[in-house]
Amino acid sequence: MTPDLTIGVVGPHDLVERVMLMGHAAAPLPCRLVAAAYRDEQEAPDKVTRLGPGVDACLFASPVPYDLARRSGVLTMPATYVQLGGAALVAALAKAALDTRIDPKRVSIDVVTRADVEEAYTDLGIPATDVHSRDEPGATGTIAAYHERLARQGATTGALTCLPAVAERLQTAGVPVIRIKPTSAAVRTALHTAALLGAHHRLEESQLTVVLVEVPTLREPVRRAAPRYWRDELRLSLHRLLVQEANRINATVWPIDDHSYLVTATRGSIAAATDGFRVLPFAARIRDELGLAVEVGVGMGRTTHDAESHARAALARTQAGKQAQGFAVDREGRALIPAPRMPPTGATALKPKGVEVLARLAAKLEGGDTVVDAEGAGKMLGVTPRTARRLLRTLVDEGLAWPLPPNRTPQPGRPRQLYRLIVEKLGPR
């Protein structure tokens, strides 16, 4: 039996205490947590060094101490950090709104990326025009000076900081400040990832693997004209399916944006799910149940950052049509066993077939209605519903149709899947 993993928890005292209280029960594998608390982020490299080689993975409180340790060259083990965007930022903004001294529309924010800031403000319906953000790493004094200068100039009414040492300095200087603290869900996710990283470090054959899944149907601008409700339901259905698949292989799923997802797993589990990296992971079930084609990149690395970078490189290769190089890249940046995204003979044969099917359906549509299901399409084409369902999925793959939310009825059985035909692709008729 594999002995318990050891995870070093590097961060400020309050965050380290919080993780320790959550305990190893929050991790997917048996593990032992070792505290490495600091007062200032600049101490992070020294704390990692003191943990020594007995640690299988490190969990950092934020990107700042992680980046400091990485840059100093002391990270000889896998590492990850707790995400501070999303719900954590929204919670901090809610606290700022309750502080009579602070106007959330005129604040300065550190560590969190500008994209995360604008996303949070958009979700809240608040303009971010006068919000200042700095995500570059730096010394505590430098970041505190950034916030203080803006406040003294009257450009901001307060600061939102991810760094406790910065919060202390700003309080001493009389600048209103709110701490951005990670949510319990973010801590659990990071601990889950750290445990996977530790297992990969312990077992050479089990390397950290990141899978990026992108959905062209939700990404392409032509889809923006589609009703928002069906896009939202489609995202929820896809996320639910990916979570089910991830649970089967002891992986985690994280939505990146409105058309892509990140899955963190092990090399062994992904190899089993892809027939040795010969078929795309998750793609068959997504196609069968949701009628969607997906683009996938698989990457491995010694850290989450490296694995994600390799996954993005693999995804770019498949999107560029370089099928011979496969969809997976190992931790050294080399392509694994070549695995085309689709059979080579299909690339030229499917498109004319799809256009022909769309033209035959369009010729039999009545009253301008462009929505069909497998049964109706089968009658119009003179084929079985099963064959019609396969043809409709081909239209989706080629951008000639898009799936609508399943038509749920009180009757038992599988919900009726509807498809909207994009007859405009046929040109003037």
C-alpha cells in the first residue's frame, strides 16, 4: 500500500491554519499536511527550502508566493496555488460595499488578473472603468505603495488586497482596505490538485496531466446570434457531463470561460480513457449525448503551469490541423503517440455530405421552421431515426446546425433533442 502523501502548505498564518483545520479529509488521497506559515510573501522560498525533499507537493496561498518560489529555483517538487478570482473577489466586493468609506467602483486591486476583475464586475453589473488593478508580482512594500499612492491622489477610495502583509501596511497608513480571501471551495480544489500532484511526484508513471476541452459551437461568433437560454443550458449540460467523467477517473474539472474547460488528472487515468492516447478523451460521450464536437489538448508537466502550457500547445496543434503530431504532449514538450482528431478519410468526405443533407432537409421544411428532431428528419430523408440522429450530429460538427436544449416532457424516456438548421449556409435559394 502506498504510504500517505506529504503536502507542504505555504502561506500566511490564517490561511495555513484554515487548510490544516480542513484536514486531509478534503483531499482525494490519504495525505499528511505540513504547515509552513510566513508573515511576508518574500519568506516563501525559505519556507519551501525548510520543508525539504520529504514533501511530495506544495500548496501555496496565492500566485505571489508560488511565483517567488518558482523564480528562486527552490521548487523541486510539484506545486499549485489557491485561486483568488471568481467567488473570492465577489465576496471581497460585497464587504467593500458594506464599508461606508469605500466605493467598489473606485478601488485598487492586486494579484487578481484584469480579466478576472472585469468578469466579476460584469457579473455584478458594476462598471470597472475607474478600477485600478495590478497583477504583477512585487515586494510587499512596492504593492502597498501602489495602493497608497492611488488613494492619496484621490483616484481610489480604498484597496482590495490578496496579501495580509499589504493589508497591515495600508491599515497603518490609514488607507481603507479589504482582504481578498479564498473561498472554501477554492481551498478544497487546490488541496485536491496538490494531492494529485503529490501522487504524480511519488509515482513517476503517474504524471500530472491537464486536459483542455474547447467547444467550437460555443466559441464561434456565428453562434452569438443563438438564444442565450439554450447556450447557458448547453454549458450546464456539458459541465455536468465532464464532472461525471472526471469523477470516474478521480480528476477535477474547472470552467475556464464560456466555451472551454480544464480537467486535472493523472497520466495513467487519461491513458486508460484514451486507449493509450489514441482517441480523444470525453469526445465520444459528448458527441453521443449532446451532439457536440469538441477540440481537446492533453499536456503533462512537473507543475500545473507546465502541464497547462503543454496542453495549450497540443490544442493549438490539433486546431491547426497538424493531426500527425497528435493531441497529447508529455512533460518534456514532446508529442505522444500520433492520434488524429478524426479519421483521415473523413476530412474531405464529410463536408459535401453535410451540405447535401442540409439541402435535402431545407427543401422539405414547411412554414420557415428550421427546427427538427431525429424522428422528423428521418421521415424527410427516408432513413431511420438512429441514422438521422447521426446525420444531424454531422451537421453540428460542420457548423451547419446547432443543438437546442432537450425538449423535456412528462413522459418517461430520453428527452427529445432538437436541432436548429442553419439554412443560411446554403446561400441564396
